[in-house]
Amino acid sequence: MTAERRRPGRRPGSADTRGEIVVAARKIFAEKGFDKTTIRGIAREAGVDPALVHHYFDTKEGIFVAALHLPVDPSKVIPLILEGPREQVGERVTRFILTLTADPTAREPIIALMRSAMTNERVVAMIREFMTRAILERVAAGLDIPPIRMEAAFAQMFGVVLLRYVLQVEPVASVDIEELVGLLAPTVQRYLGAD
């Protein structure tokens, strides 16, 4: 008898193949972290062909975003940050992060990850790998700056989001976004601008 060859594409019987891929990805990311997770590994766990994973998600980052319910996909945001005058990149980054986190629907998964990262080493490792590879290194390369400068800018904004929405320290917690942009953008620009 010859073994029946699995045909590429959707497997029979399941109406929510995309959802099953997301569940499989969440499991593999949790077990192996961001760096060691592969499209093939996710496909194997979901019982589908890797081409089907690519059909639903363009990149590993896209699957990570869906698996962790993140509100943005770095492959779509990074070009927006890098476009435009170099002398305004600090303002673009600052306004983007503050505007994104002002929306409760977008903010909830970010805050959940921040809180989880404070108490769970596996979550810390996974988020660190994702942030470093998918966002910080790419933006630093796009701006042609050392990674430490991008990390410093991110640390600045991470701290503000933490104070504003987790610790709810006043007046940072209730100040208008535009006032915060005006205050923070020059500092973020100093990190990200050309020497």
C-alpha cells in the first residue's frame, strides 16, 4: 500500500483554519520563543501545509501579532515611521505610540503583555526577541543608527506608557496627547536623529 499524500492547502473538515493556525502559533511561540519558531513548525502543529500559513500571514511577525492579539503589525508600521523627513522621526514615533495606546482596544493587549512580562520569564524572552528582531533592529537599520539609540527611544516611550496606563501617575495619566508629544518628541528625536 502506498501512503496517501497530503494535498497542499486547507485540510478537510475545519471551517476555521486561520484560527487553528493562530492557536498553533501561540503554542509554538510559547514553547520555543520568537526566534526559534518557524513557519514550518507552526504549520506542522496546525496540521496544514506551510503555504497555507503564508496564505493567511505574510510573515512570522504577522503570525506573532495575531497569536498575541497585538494591535499592530511591524511590517506595516515601520515603513510609516521611516517615511518622511528625518528631523521629524521622533515626533512620528512619539505620536504613533501615544495615539495607539490611547485606544483602549489597542492598549489592552499591550498592557497585558507588559504585566505578563513583569512576572513571567518565558513571556519576557519571547517579547524581547520579537521587539528586538521585528521592530528595534529594523528601525535602527532603516535610520542607520546604532541599536542602542533605538532601544533608548523605546525605553523612553515604554516608561511613559507604563506610567500613563499601568501605574496611572498624574499628571502623565491624564495629560493631553499633544502636550506629551510636544514634551517627549524632542528627546526621542535626539535618540533617533542623525549625528
